[in-house]
Amino acid sequence: MKKIGLLILAAALATNINAQVYKRASDGHVSAQDDSSQSREKLKAIQPNLTALHYGWQSVDGINLFYREGGPVEAPTLVFLHGSPTSSIMYQSVMEQLAATGLLHVIAMDYPSYGYSDAPNHEEYPYTFDHVAETVAHFLAARNIKRYALYMQDYGAPIGFRLMQAAPDQVSAIIVQNGVIHLDGFPFAQDPNGKLRSYWRNRDLTSDKQFADEAAHTPFPGASNWTLGPDVNPDNELLTTISQQRPGVVDAHLDLWFDSVQTCRAIPSGRHC
């Protein structure tokens, strides 16, 4: 899992989002142009218990979606959209840092079949980017989040861009890390006769089985098999492994991977997958 150097970007975002001036019950308002340290202390004094992260499950269309949330709810909101096969745990550290400033309201959910969220059967819940984006939109509505900035990584990009397309007035700013919305973003998909493009044209069940077998036998992190180095938290890898080995999750992930070709085809440039 790649390190996310987001703190500086998000701190700048906190002073540039449209909701730069938000009211505080006991102190009138705190302007984004105030000295940052003074603003932080004012906000902490007013709402000392709202800067730590808290966790829960939100019921959305009959599915329980896990979320992490922190910071003052009246502050500008930054929504984190995670990649695959990981979950919102990838943002834990940076969300803690941002929530502690008292300047941003941060929230991240696990998509269906990711992390701690429910894993509905793929025959009952279509795992397409259109459908997952709809579920995320319903999640935000259920949490009463009406305007927000987006941080998108990997699968978060095609989901986030669908949110923007559906309701552009709700999105105040975007940050993208390694997010693919176009064929040019797939280095291994440039060859029209290559394995990836062939898979997208005609889903290869042999490749699906190979992926499923590898996921089922992925070992838990341990001293004998750890190769990611000292800067990666094994907790992230453990949750990813356990979550992906739940019944039906591999089928869901493969359906969504196969649907990723639709993201490329949606771009009106002729560069179809």
C-alpha cells in the first residue's frame, strides 16, 4: 500500500473550499483567513470531543456500510474514496491527523464487499461502478452530507467522477491519486491484443479462478512472509486478506474489475478498452 502524503494538500483545501467561513455557536465565526493555530485552538475549545475519529455502520438500501468519521460536522467535509482490494483503513492515519486540526470534517466508507461492510451476493447486488457510485451517493445522503470535497484513489476515481457527473453542485474540490478514468491510465492495457484487453472483451474464467485461488490462499502477515517493509502497517494487509476471503467477495471484486472497461468506454475520445 502506498504512503499517502495528503496532509499538506488537505490543509490547503481547508482554507479554499467554498465553505471557508462557518459559524460557531459560542464564538460567532472562525474565518479560514484566521491564523491556523488560533483557529485550531478556538475550534478545539468549542467542540473538544468532535476531533477524534469514530466508527459505525450506516444502513443503505439494506446494506450495512462501515465508515470512519471525525472532525467538526460543521466544517468543510472531505470524503475519502478508497481503492481495491483495500478499504477505508488505508486513510486511517491521515484522517486522524486532519480531524485533530478541527478544521475539516472527514469521512470514509467501505464499499459493499470491502473492509467491514456487508458483502451482498453478486447475483443480488450488481457490482458495477454505476451501482457502487449510486450506493455511495445514498450513503452520503443518509449521513446528511450535501456538499463535500473528494479524495479519490484507484477505484475511488471512477466512483467519484460518477458522483460529480450526477450532482456537480455538491462537489467543492477534488484530489486524485493514481485514479484511472481512461484507457491511457492502464499501462498494461495498451496492447489491443494483450491479456488485459482480451479479458475485458471476453471474460476469462480461467483467469478468474486463478485470482480466486490466490486470494483464498493469501497468508496472514507474518515474520516469514512480510515483504512490504517497515513503513507499511500490517493491520492494513490483515484486514484486506480477511475481508477478501469472506464468502462471495472474490466474485464481487471480479465483477467490478470486469466492469472497469465501461469506465474507459464512457470517455468520448475513441480510446476504448
